[in-house]
Amino acid sequence: MVKLELMFEAKKIRTKTVGDELREARNLLNLSLKEVSRQINIPVNYLEQIETGNYDNKLADVYLIGYLKKYAQLLELDPVEIVNKFKKEKGIKKQNGLTKEKKSVFKKVSLSNKPVYITPKRITLVLAIVFIGLIFGYFWRQLSYVLFPPEIEVFYPESSEAVVYKDNIEIYGKTDQGTQVTINGKRITVDNNGYFRKKVYLSEGLNNLVIEAKDLLGRKHTINKKVIFIKSD
């Protein structure tokens, strides 16, 4: 007795798409894409997209549906049926795309929620990084002190040119600690935090104020302010 073994291979059944239906109908009529394009005035590349289902995202659905109707009428197919089938196919593609996107996002979120364990080795590493940062900051500050002139900022008057209607103005600002500040060559007091404030009397008309910061190494940083005093009647 001969034992017969039948082996079945499962094959995925491919559903005929709108593009397949249109292409088959065109082939039955022995029409090329160029001939179809000439008869219904639709670019060949759009006809290719319709038949392959790879639609250009720049082509709006309203125009694509219009092309499908004209193409179906030329091939003596039902335009309404073709359009409905197209809408159904595109809806399925869009839904599949959204599903894949959601899965991808879910994976990213799940990976980001991976627990982080605090170990002595990691604590030591963090402390080492902080320590190195502090050392670097200290040396950079000392190096800046040697290389660059002192910083000085004048809060008032804010602009480089100001107009006032009284015979005095209060200069207010900040500089580096341990820096000497002068206004028109006259030294003023600077507090322990580097702030200074000084009332300066003005002459009528234009007054040039030279505000200068000088450090222990003799380096200077100068700011010029022009103040116009207009005497009121």
C-alpha cells in the first residue's frame, strides 16, 4: 500500500485593487498609458500612480477622484464603483499607517520608562563629575581674572545718551569685587558685592561722564555716558 502525503502550502490571497482593475481593462482594450493620457488629458505619471496605488501626497483627493472617473469612463467601467473602491482602499491604508505609528510610539515610551538603578558606582561617577566641574569653574574664574579686564555695568542711566531737567543725576551700577571705580577721574565707593551709587552734579548743556573700572593689575574697563541737562524756566 502506497502512502500518499499531500502537502499544502498556504498562500496569501491578494485582493484585486482599483489599479489592478483599471490596468486589466486598459490591456483588454490594447491601450498604452500614453494613448490614455492623450485621450483624457491626464499626465502619464498620474496614471501610473493610479495603477500602482502609490499616490503622490501632493495630489489632492478631489483631483485624484476626478481622474479616476475619467479613466473609468474611458475603459467603460462604472465610475461610481471605482471611486467607492478607491476610497475604501485609501481608508484602509491610512488606518494601517496610524496603527503602525501608535505601535512605534508605544515602544519608545516603554523603553524610556526603563527603571534606573542607583548603585555605588553611579553615585561615585556623579560626584566625580561634580567635583571636576567645580575645579574647572574655579580655575576658569582665576584665569578670567588674569586675562580679561574687570566687568562693569551701569544700570542708570541705561542709554548712552540721556536728557534730564535737573542739575544732578545718580549713577548706579555694578562691577567685580575688589575693583576701583571712578567717575570723571574721581574715585567712588564700591560695596563688598561690587555695587556702586553716586550722585553727580551737572552743568547746563552737554555733560560727558566717563565711568571707569580698574583692577589690581591696572587693567581698565571704561563706559561713556552723555547727559544733557536742560534747565527749566
